[in-house]
Amino acid sequence: MASERPLRFWSPLPFVCATVAFVLSGHLLTSVDRQDRSDGLILLGSGLICFSIGCVCRTSWGISFAHARRDEVGTLQND
């Protein structure tokens, strides 16, 4: 099934974006400047949103396999 392959590629990307946002927010939160700290909190919130989007994406990908017919699942695992 051709539609499953792009989802398999795109599903880890929100987790990558969340990791980058967490690292940058940690750097900003340890800064001395108050403006950098507030920007770090905002970036932390954005990272949490990216993480939740990644969780929804992975869950919907797993549900799509649960509802797939047996012959389609066998062909996807052979890729």
C-alpha cells in the first residue's frame, strides 16, 4: 500500500522537532537574561505541542495497522 510509506517517514519528525525545542529551551532557561528565560518557557511549550502531535501521529499510524486487512499487513512488513 503506497499511502503507508510517507506516514512511516513523517511520523518521527515531530519528535525530532520536540527534541530540538527542548534542547534550545534548556539553553535559554539557563540564561541570565529574563527575556531569554521567557522565550525559553515559550519554546518549552512549543516542544510539548510538537511532542503531543508526534504521539497522535504514531497512535493513528498504529491504529491504521490494526484496521488493515491481513494481506495488506503482510505486504507492508516485507518492505
